[in-house]
Amino acid sequence: MNPTPSHTESVPTPAFDSLRELLHERTSCRAFLDRPVPRGVIEQVLGAAQRTASWCNAQPWQG
């Protein structure tokens, strides 16, 4: 039986380090530029969002 790691232990993986760095550098934008967002950028953002978990696996896009 493997012991459960404590909450104080770090997870020494490159993926976790990347995630931690992204979350640490995250900012909120409350001002917007007056120019259109290219369709390709919107499609990339939506494609990435589709791969994230939904709340309680609700999958509201599936009726």
C-alpha cells in the first residue's frame, strides 16, 4: 500500500512546475483594446477550453 503524500509535499514534475508558473503569473484584465480578435485565436482558446473538466462532469454543452 502506497502512503498518501501530505499536502505539504511538492510534486516535482515538469508539468506541475509549468502549471504552478502559469497560475502564479495569472492576471485579470479589465481593459480591452478596440480591435477584433482573429478567428484562429478564438478557435484555439475554445479548443483548449473543451479539454478542461466541467463542474461535477455536468457537460452542459451536451443536451
